[in-house]
Amino acid sequence: MLCLLGLTFIATASDYACSANPGIVGPCFELGGRLSFWNGAPSARIWRVGTSRMLGIHYDQLPPGLASQMTSFDTEAWGTFGVCPFTRQSPGRMQSVCIESWRDLRFRERKRE
């Protein structure tokens, strides 16, 4: 059974601001994707819709307002994410990012097969 819950929420700097981190190596950007948890490190990852790219969440640190919505290992969040890079994009390597903002999220539980 597929359970969708539509939420619109935009994080603000008062909630969490990763763009001020001195480790950021380039400009922040937005992407459509799916945030979910995986085995391995980092566990929190964003799949960039329409690609085979995975972005790893730096040290698995989710902003507090978003972390509270990721209720289990099987929770997926689909929407638009504003991310800031800790590493440069490189073919065959997972890019490390932090989540600065998010909007138009829909949550669902991962399908078990």
C-alpha cells in the first residue's frame, strides 16, 4: 500500500543553515529528488530525479525540521531540495552535500518486495 502525505515547508536560516559552513566548496543549488536512508555511509542520501546520481548527506546530518519527518528507515521524502556541496561533482563518486532548504515534500513508506 502506498501512503502519500503532501507537505509544503521551506526551511529558514533560523531552523538550520548549512550554507554558512566553511567546508562548502561551491554554490548551493536546487534539485528534485528523493531523500531516503540506505545501508552504508552516508546512510542519508538524495537520489537526483532523472539521473543515476546519489548525493550523500554530510555526516548524515539532517536539518531538525526535516529529521523529525523522517520517521523510519523506510520513509522516503520526495520534493525539491536546496543543497550545498562539501565535495565537487565527480563521475562515479557520491557528492557530499548538506540540506539548506526543502519544499513541496511528499512522504511515503518504501515499497517492500
